[in-house]
Amino acid sequence: MTYTNNTVRIHAFRLAARLFLDNAIPAFLAAFPDVQIELTTHDETVDLVSEGYDLSLRPGDMLDPGLDALPLGDRLHHIVVAAPAYLARHGTPQHPDDLCHHNCIGWRRPGTVAPVPWLFQEGEQTMTVPVAGNLVVDDRERQYQAAMAGTGIAQLTAESVIEPLFSGELVAVLTPWERKSEGYYLCWTADKAMSPAMRALIDALCED
């Protein structure tokens, strides 16, 4: 099918892009070769109107009023992981309070200074644990790579570390306190005039 208004601009959080776009976009473009996709990936929310995006893939807890949204995938599972070599040197934490004795790889939101505290689930209650370490990053991929290198302990989504957990390169710890959060949503402005190309891409992503 040929589209005249054929450019779709997308913003996506990095993990969302890996989970939902890396395979879907090539398949979509093979089916719709006249469509052009412009993809931006970073872990900050964007204003779709002022920044000129058609679609955004973001966590469900970052949806703004005035957006239409459809869920992609299930809820996210937040787990704490470390390389076996790190745990052999420093021991395995048995409770979130033990993290004060460990080198925790911090993550801060882009444009901020302080690392985000780690959240844990204990029954129906959420436990907030401030963590500290000698490395703070603003990119989840860097946090993942540092954990793989044995630098310290990291809190990441289970969905982003399936392969190293399976291979044993990373080990999950503190599993009784695993926290779930809203998954990712595909969103767009509610009053946006939707082009056929944009509609086709929404349908393709939500079908997958």
C-alpha cells in the first residue's frame, strides 16, 4: 500500500524500543516500504505536540493527561542482579537493608543529579531503600554493562536481563522483594489527526 503522508516520528524509552520495536519495525517496513519511520530513543518523557512526535512508548506511570494509550506487553518485574564474581567477593544480600553494605550501581534520570532510590515490594507495601556506590549512570544499558562486569549490584527489569540470567552471567538476589510496575504503553495525543501510516503502525505494534 502507498501512503502520501508517510512519515511517522516515534520516541521510545530504550528498553521499550528493544522489546517492542527492534523486531517489529523491520517487519513493518517490509510490509509498508513507502512509510518512513524516524525513531528517537532516550529515557525521558517528551511533549508529543511541541517536540513533533506522533507516537511515544513509555512506562504506564508516565502517561500524561490528554493522551490516548494502549498497553504493550505485561507489567514489568524489577529485580536486583549481580555477577557471580561480585557476589563471591562481597557476599549475597539477604534483605534490602543489606544493600547499605554493597556497591550499588545507581541510576539517575537524565537531567537530574541524585540517583533514584530502589523500590521493593513487601506484601502490599512498597519499601524505599536509598542506595550508594561508586558509579551512577543515566543510561540503563550502562548500568547493565557495569553489573555484567562485576562492578556492583544493579536493580533492573527482569525483561532486560533474561539472557544473562539464563546463562548464569548474572544472578538474581533479593527475589522475595521483587517489585512489579506498570508496563509500557504506546501513546499519542488524543486529538491528533491520525495519518493512515500512523494508524497502520499502531495496529502492527498492538497486534504483536
